[in-house]
Amino acid sequence: MKTLAVVVTTSPYSHLTITALTYVEAALVAGINVIGVFFYQDGVMHANEDISIASDEYQAIAHWQRLQQEYQLPLHVCITAAEKRGIACDSIDNEKINQIFTVSGLGELVELTTKASRLVQF
Amino acid sequence: MTSTNQITTPDYPKETGLAIINSKAPFSSNHGKDALDIALIFGSFEQKVSLFFQGDGVYQLIADQDGSLVSIKDYLKTFSAFEFYDIEDIYVCQQSLVNRQLEEVFHIDGVQVQTSSEFSAALNAHQHVLRF
């Protein structure tokens, strides 16, 4: 079975993220096994609970949430990159990470890469 | 051109491992360090990883640079640890060096200077590619 892993390095307000979302959704609709999306560099900003994008603009985070719920798509966020951008999960009181994301490290990227037939970066 | 609508899968050779393309200069952004972190993690998990330097990324290999002069932690020093992570395949694009009038003098050993066609052939031998 062909498997796909995706790396997102663009911010939630980047137009390239729309391309990533469109691509991932097309793969899911086509029945391709998307084993996970790994958010790295500015991509980790998707996991910031406090991000608020004007309602007439593309709601990237809401779309990731929809895909995560409809397809049980694993969304991994690199914690080192997240903490560097003020997105912490060090205490329950200071929980900034959106619950749709799994807190991961680069080891998860190794795991996804070795399992995937194809890795695509946005 | 054939008129058939059949989708054929090209017969690629067996590809393995991860290729990381470094295309950014070392001290203007965090891309080089972000790429290095991935390379070292793959190395420590004993996964095959090769490094490609192209465009402004070739500046990451040039000797006698000091990031501390611009208050940046000099992650380039960590390149000397590649052998301990079994990262042996390090390729640099010759044309990118020529375009920038850079000598083939690097701060680590074992860098392979390649023509554009050799560079792309080496890249093609990998299953996965990440670009920073």
C-alpha cells in the first residue's frame, strides 16, 4: 500500500499552506493513506491556539481540524520549533497548543519518512 | 507523442534514504540550522541521509567563517561531527560555486564537488527530498 507523509514549513497565513491543504485533501479523497503531517519551521504556528485570522480570509487551521476529524489524520508539531515561537506546552495553565495537534519531535519525522512511500514538503 | 490516454509509471531505479538540499546562506536565516537538526536526527536513528548544497547554500561550506561576529551561534562548527553520525555523502554544486567566485575550499573533509548533471543524478538516487 502506497503511503504519503507531508511536511508543512509554511505559516497558517501563507498562501502556500492553502496548496498544502488542497493537496492533502485531494490525496485523502483519492483514498491514499496519508500517515501524517509534520509541522516544522513556521509551520508550527498552526498549533498556536491564539492565532486569529480575519473571518473573510482562508481559515487554514480550521481546515486542518476538519481533515484531522474526518480522516483521523495525525498532525504532528515539532515542539522545539514551537517553543521557539512562543507556543509552549510546559504546563496546563500555559497550554498554547491546539488540541488537534500531537506534540512531537524530529524523531517523529524520521518515523514518518521511513514509513512513507513518498514525502512531500510545503 | 502517443495518442493513448494510458497512465504509465516511469521505471525509476531503486531509491533510498533522505536527501536534504541546503539552498540558503548560513547567517541570514535559521534554515541551515533547521536542516542540520534533521540531518543529525536521521544520522542518530541510523537512517541514510545525504546533504546537498546548492545556490547560496554553498556558503554553508566555505571555510573561515565566524557566526559569533554577527552574534549568531556558529552551527557550521557542528558539520565536523558528520562522521560520527555516519553522514558521508555531502555534495556541492560546482556551478553554484563558480557563479559566486568561490574556491573549492571547505571547512569539512569529504565534500564532493559535482557538475549539475552529477548533482541531479545523485539527488535522484534518494527516495525522499527536503529543501531548506
